[in-house]
Amino acid sequence: MSELKGACIIGQSGGPSAVINASAYGAIKTALDNPSVTRVLGALHGIKGVLDDDLIDMGKEDPEELALMKYTPSSALGSCRYKLADPDEDDTDYKRILEIFKKYDVRYFFYNGGNDSMDTCNKISKYMLKQGYECRVMGIPKTIDNDLYGTDHCPGFPSAAKYIATSCMEVYRDARVYDTGMVTIIECMGRHAGWLTAAAALASYKGNGPDLIYLPETDFDMDKFIASVQKIYNEQKKCIVAVSEGVHDSEGTFITEYANKNAAKDNFGHTQLGGLAAFLAAKVKEATGAKVRGIELSLLQRCAAHCASQTDIDESYAAGEAAVLNAVAGITDKMVGYERVTGPDGKYAMKIKLFDLADVANTEKKVPLDWINETGDGLNEKFIEYALPLIQGETKLTHEDGLPRFVNLKMVKA
Amino acid sequence: MSELKGACIIGQSGGPSAVINASAYGAIKTALDNPSVTRVLGALHGIKGVLDDDLIDMGKEDPEELALMKYTPSSALGSCRYKLADPDEDDTDYKRILEIFKKYDVRYFFYNGGNDSMDTCNKISKYMLKQGYECRVMGIPKTIDNDLYGTDHCPGFPSAAKYIATSCMEVYRDARVYDTGMVTIIECMGRHAGWLTAAAALASYKGNGPDLIYLPETDFDMDKFIASVQKIYNEQKKCIVAVSEGVHDSEGTFITEYANKNAAKDNFGHTQLGGLAAFLAAKVKEATGAKVRGIELSLLQRCAAHCASQTDIDESYAAGEAAVLNAVAGITDKMVGYERVTGPDGKYAMKIKLFDLADVANTEKKVPLDWINETGDGLNEKFIEYALPLIQGETKLTHEDGLPRFVNLKMVKA
């Protein structure tokens, strides 16, 4: 494969995470250091930054400041939820993207995001191939939801899992402090895949976690739920529940829809969920008379950089780095992912593996049903074995005045 | 003052914090090491443990395991919200307490809690004095609310403040990631004093915090609030608000009462608050059409040991230690508190100071009005100067398998 010289664009898309910037930094730093990449451009707000010619020159950033991206949560370049049309129906956006690519002689395009972002990445890759414009396109995965096809796990999930397990352990201590009864319901993100909620099982494994855990992989039965809570409450005067925002009944209706019949939908047609913890808490109170508390982990679970897994940070950086190195070496049309291997010490290790973008786009990976217990309200040791290695290591985040020191980019327009 | 030999009881009461166990451990460790204290007993669930003769022998715990108390959130001995009657009206409980004190030859009583706990402590102290039973009684403060009289600040507040400021900085990054508009409302604890919500100003001071901060020290005007949000939203497409659960209108009615007219009351007659963030978010959505998100920090803010201030942990330990050393030296009927002094390096330092229990009991200290800005929606530099030294230092919490290693007591009955 001959050397391809040209500029690169990196963009971030979809819901942010505690480590999506670690991936972006891995790509930016590697690209800045690579002689084949003539210029490193950041697209502000993902693909919209390309469409709007809203690009910044990453080479103009102070290298020491830029390095803080590795420990800064959320998407430093901004994100979007913009859905590209099918190019056979409407190629307006694609023509514009090609125009911008030509304007800056862009020969490398790196897109950092989840399912929908890999779909965007795939469409752009296929369009450029069809147009005969040589541009190597690589997807860099990101999603706390952990639901991307192929890869062993997704950058962002381990840090969110560590935060959820840690918070569950702390809430467990707090919620059991009085001698009076209390039922606590903790709501985690996860629309169709229960990985994040499953992370609460790591706290239970440590003896300080929820008694009951409900994922969207199985149907949620309100009567069975109330009966299970009542049983534990009667025995212990306490019951802690972790529940996914996406739990649904046997007909597929989200339980939150019963709470909020006018739930808004986003640009991808996803129902905006939330308020489930309060709704279930009210149901439990009504049925049992117990004192209840609903806790929604909300945005906190996806941006808690102060509680990130250093394993996740390092792997996320490696994913961004691998995207650039592979592209420069001639690879295109792939998503970087992880393969779980056994390290030289006999313990968990991660190896970079590439996946076809077409396979990844819009495929969701769920928690295997045989990792869920027989009563459908907990996880078994298979999940613990899977998740525990991922949350190892405390973040090396720098502090200033006792608070996190996050990156501040100059954002010099290209 | 002659030496007083005998057993001690330590109990914990009221809402827990990330560092109340650091104080309890400071007292327990110091008492175990002191020859005047013949036996160290822990009262389970505070004063109820004394009334029920439900005491554990702290000397039977493994010293290394016991030392983990310093970094374990919530009350390891359990808590209660039991209110003692006025002894002139009903002295049943006091007679029982005296009976238990005599049974175990208790000559030292340490009570670890907030306003209501200092009231309990004061009543017991005065009763024992009146009965001529020699028992030295010391209050060890604790409250994330930071509202205890006299002391510069309360153990627990700095850690909660650090968590709130850190979380606000992270949410700030997350909530501004899209190019579409969004209003985010973060609800903090604090019924009558706004210290916790004020801590969000530390994030704003770092340039990554709320635009508007509302405390219960001033009246909350819904129309003015909506107008302020609208103005910032129009300018920036984003607006982040931190609000205390205890905000009220000019007639003193809690804003949450409008959301939940049947709010339950606890044993002290306090209204149980919550759900304000969701209520205000709905109000903002109705008035502005903006996309909104309400985040309630709930229990997370008081139990987040993983984000505790090491300054707070060390000071909390020192408070427990000082209670025992002063009692053994002959002091009684006091609460241990902090005085802010200038250290040899010209920087913040803390000195232990004792306060009369009678002065402390049931007095609330609020945020000074001249620390709040003129528009009543933010804090000025006086608050920053006050709070910043308190949140310094990251916790030395031990991790095991990537998760916090909290204490597990054997709890051997006395």
C-alpha cells in the first residue's frame, strides 16, 4: 500500500462519556506525530462541523494543555445527533462532505462515537469509495451502553460501570443506616442493553450492592417486582433495587411510558426515558407502605471522570492511536475494537481488533441471557468475570485547588 | 481535675456523611489507647442502642479492619432519628440511659451528629449533671448541611462540597456538548441552610459551573427565576442551575410543596423534600420550550466517600480524637468544633475549639447574606475564600478489585 499524505479530520458524536476524549486524544496525538498526516483538524459538533466548515486546527493547541483531554469528560470537540440521509435518496450532505474533504485535502477521517456514529462513518466511507475519492475512514468506538457489535467491550463502559458500582456500594451503606425500613431504587441508563445496570452487580459481588437488578434483556413484570421487593423488605427491613431505564413489559412497552405517556422522541426516533426510579418508588410505596427513595444516576454516570477506570482510559487512548496507525498503514472502512486475550501474567489483557463498519453500524449487542440469573433479577458470575478486569485502576486525573483540572482548548479555526 | 476511670459509649445519629466514621474512628481509636477508658462501647443506632442495651465492644474488632472506618461512608454503628422528650415532662428515657450507664460503669459519652444530635447530647449531659452521676459528655459534630452554631465548618460538609463541585464541573462539560439548546437543573440538599448548594459556586469559580445558584437564605421568585434562565438560554443556548431543595417563596412555602402537596413529615416535623429539580425543569420547559434535564444529587452527595476531601477526613478524625482527650482531661458538656486560623505557612489551618452544648443545640447557622450576590442567584468571592481550603486533598481510600474497600465490623455484643 503506497503512502497516502493529507490532512485528517476527527469528529465526536452521540452521547459523551468519561473517556471519549481519551480516544480522541489518542488519535489527535498520534496523527500530530505522524509524517503522513499533514494537518490535524477537529470537527466541531461531529459531522455538523464538517458540513458547516466549522473546523479547528489541533496543531495550534498547546501540547501540555491538549494532553489534559485524556482525563477530561464529555466531548471536547462537541457532539451532535445528526442523522445522514440514505445517499441513494438524498446525497446533498455527502456532496458537501466531499467538497470539504477536497478543500482541506482530507485523506483520513476518524469518527468517534456509538451505534449511530458508526452508521454515519459507514455511509461516508462507502460514499467516498463509490466516488473514487481516496480517504481512509476509521470508526473509533465509544458508548457507555457497551452495545457495539464485535468488540469485547466499548470504551466508556468500564468507567461508567466503575462509577455505578462505587455509587451503589456507597448508597448501600447510606440506605441501611437507620433501623427503620427503606426501599431504595437506583435507575441506570441503558435503553435496550442492560450493561450499565448490570454493573451494579459488581457492588453486590462485594456484598454492598442491590438485592434486585432488572435489565431490559428480560421482560419486567410489575406484580413479580413488587412481590420480590416485599419479600426482601419483610426479611431485612431494607431493599435496594437497580433498574435499567429501558425495562419493558412483555408487550415491549417501556415501563416509563406508563409514567410519562407524552415522552418526547429524539432525531433517531428513540423515546427519551427517565423518571422511572420515582415511578417505581411510588408503586412500591403504594403496595407496601414502605419508606422509599428513587435515585436516578442521570448524566452523572456518563461524565464522572473523577471515578474513571484507568484501564478504560488507557484502552480508549489505544483505540484512538490504533485508528490512526492502521489508517496510515493503508487500512480503511473499519472500526477499531477490542479482543480479550490472556496476558503474559495469565491475567486479562486487551488486543486491538478491527471490524467492518458495515457489520457494526446499527447492530446492538445485549447482555447474554445466560449471564442473568434464573429469576431474572440479578447477574451471575459470568458477568462478574467479564466486567471486573475492566474497572481496575484509579484515574490519574490532575487536580488543581482540590478540583479536577480539565482541558481548555484554544479552538483556533482552520 | 482528678482522673475519671470508666467505660465510654460512642453513638452516631442523624443523616450520615462520607466522614462521620472518620470522627467515630478518631474517638474509638483514641479511647482504646487511653488508660482512663476501661472499655469502648459502640451504641447501635445511636441513642436507641443505649435504650435497648444494644451495645458492641469496639475492643473486640481487628485493629486493621477498624482503621478502614476512617474511609468508609455512612454511620458504621447505625443511626437513628429518635427525639428525646423534655426530661421535665417525661424522664423515662433518661432513667433508662442512667441505668445502662451504671450497668456498664459508663463515665464517658460521645455523640456524633448534627443539630438534633447535639440537642440529645445536651439533654443527656444536663440530666446526668442534675442526677449527680459523673459522666463526661461530649458532642462530635457531623453534618453535610454545615449549619451547626459556633464551629467554622462541620465535618462532612467539605467532602459533600467537593463532590458537588466536582459533579457540577463534569455535568457542565456534558450538558454543553450538543449544539442544540438545553437547560440543566441540579438539586442539592439543604433544608434551611444553603451551604451545599453554594458549593456549586466552586465549579463556577473554575469556569465550569452553574450560571445560577439559588439558596434558601433568600426568597425564591418563580417569575424572576424563569426570566433569568430565559435570558441566559437566549444568549448561550445553555443554562445550568443549582438549587437547594429548601428554596421557598416570600411567604415561606417550600417550592417543593407546590410540586408535592402531600409531602411526608419525619419524626422531627421536618417536611421530606425532593423532586424539585424535575418540577423546576418542567416549569422551565413550559415557559421556554427548551429541552430540560433535572438532576437530583440525592443520597449520592452525602455518601460519596470516593470523592471525599482528605482535609475533611483528617479534621473529622481530629474532632473525634479531641473529644476523648478533652473528656479524659476533665472537660464535659461541650461540643468539639473548629476555629479557622492561619498556619505557619500563612495558609489555612484548623484549630480545635470547644463550644457549650446548650448554645449549639438546635441553632442553625446559615450562609451570610453578604456572601450572596446582589441578584440573589450566585455566591461572591467571600464564599470561595471560605470553602476552597476545605476541599483540598484527595481521599486515601483503599481500593480492592477497583472498588472501595469499606470496613466490615464483627459487631461483638457487649
